[in-house]
Amino acid sequence: MKNKIELGISINSICNLRCRMCNIWQGNKGTDKLSLSKACEIIDDLDRFEVKGVRLSGGEPLLVPWALDLGRYISNKGYHSVITTNGSMIDSLLAQKIINSGISNINFSLDGHCAEVHDTCRNAVGSFNKIFDALGYLSSQNSPIIGINTVISKMNLEEIIPLAQLVQEDKRIGHIYFMAVMQPFGSNHEREWFLKEEFRHLWPQDLKMVNSVLSRLIALKEQGYKINNSFGQLRTFISYFNEPLSFTRKLKCNLGREALEVNQLGDVYLCYDYESIGNIFDNDLFEIWNSEKANQVREKIRNCQQNCNLLVNCYFEEDV
């Protein structure tokens, strides 16, 4: 029986925005090693797995000239593919290239119902309008399914319900997926990060409002709103915001069984809180997945009791 995996590939570490909930843009520049040929080799390695899907991210992945060529290669292999973007690069020409690539889903990072809030979150005036321009360019019969990704934080808490309503009313948008704010990518991991002054703009202080907003989201989902989170995940967000140091799961962490991440340097991870299990410039994906190093990290993951971005957000799994 083949191992079932969902593969995430971060194809670059460069971003043209300076988002207040992410520090990736502060990292090292010019260190990306992935090429189109090497990325395609990674996709070829998936022949020995049962593939749930392939996610392309960054940085801002559309800054990579060959990003859509990789998307087309993934699509031609028959795999479900998703690319996540801030939308700032998309004009009518690039939109047509996205459609022609055959990418299954394109997700836009949108953090506000109004331009002022979103642009503040993203530190980029005009970024809100560029997303809605892109939606117009992509509106065609053959366009990929369009989704919205929204990080719930102190900065946009009042915008969450109006944003869910906006998505519900906009026929161009297939769904919205909410994420709970975590310690920004690119910063040194600290268990009590949300208590630090530098992150006070991110962590909601008004728990009554947090609980009200999330309870309202659950009610909207019950009414059939296009909210892609499960009921269990939305309830987990309530637990997380109220007790961020308490482990959100009743069972052991599920990472390490079906999730695999490759970064722009070729390093492979089961979880970014632990060391790399190998590098695709040294070994193929199948060998890395079955290596002793991978098994050692899986054991650490099984014993882990901390909340993380993958566990609470991207790879949330219901307790059963």
C-alpha cells in the first residue's frame, strides 16, 4: 500500500509585501536553490505515493518566473494543485497564464472586508484593490477555484464576519478559509510569543469578542456559508485563543503521517518545529520519507504537546 501524503513546496523565500503577521520578508535574500527541473523531479517522486494534493507557496510564489510552469507540470500529472498568493502580481496577462496552467485552486490572502484594514495588515496601500482586480481578471469559465485565506488577529477581528458575508455574496469566490494567528514565520520560536510587546498588535486581548466572532462563524457555517473550516476547527480556535499554552488536541499530534514540506533550499520537513529529515539534492523524496531520520522526527512529533501553525491551521485533523 502506498503512503498517502499532501506535499507543500515553498518555491522561494522572497516576498514583495511586508506583512505584519509574517517575517519571511526579513530573511536571507538570494539563497533559493530550487529550479524548475529540480521541482519537477520532486513531483516525479510522488509516483511512489498516494497523493492528496500539492501546495505551492513562498514567499510570494508568483515572483518565481517558472511557478506556473510547475503548476502545469503538476496538473499534467493529474494531481490536485493549489497556489497561494497575495494577488499583487496578477494582471490580465498573468491571469490568463494561471488559467492556462491548469492549477486546481488559487487562494488569495485577504485579511479585511475594507481596504484600510487589509492594506494595514499587509503594509501595502492598494493591495486590497489588486486582489479584487485579480478576481475580475480570473473570472472565466475555465479559471481555477478561487479561495480566500484569512488570518484571524487583533488587527482584523471586527472584519471577520463582514468578510465571511462578502465571500458568501461574491459568486466568483468558492470559499473562505480562516486561520488563527500564530507566531510570525521567520521569527525565533518562543512558547509565550503572544506576551511579547513586538506581537501585541497580533494577539487579540478582548476574549469576549473573540468568542463572539468565532461563535458567529460557526452559526454562519451552519447556515451554509462558504466557510471551508470544519466545525471542529472553529471550536478549536476558541480554545486556542482562550488558552494558547494548552494543547488543543486530545490525541497526539497527527503531523508526520501524511504531511511533507519542502522548502526553497530543498530541505524536507515533517514539521518545521523540528529538524530537516533530508534534502532533495542528496536523496529522492521516497528515500527521505522512509529514512531513519524521518522516523526519529516522527517519534518527537508523537510526543509533542505544543500548538503550531500546521497543527491548528493547515493540517488540522479532528480528534476521534
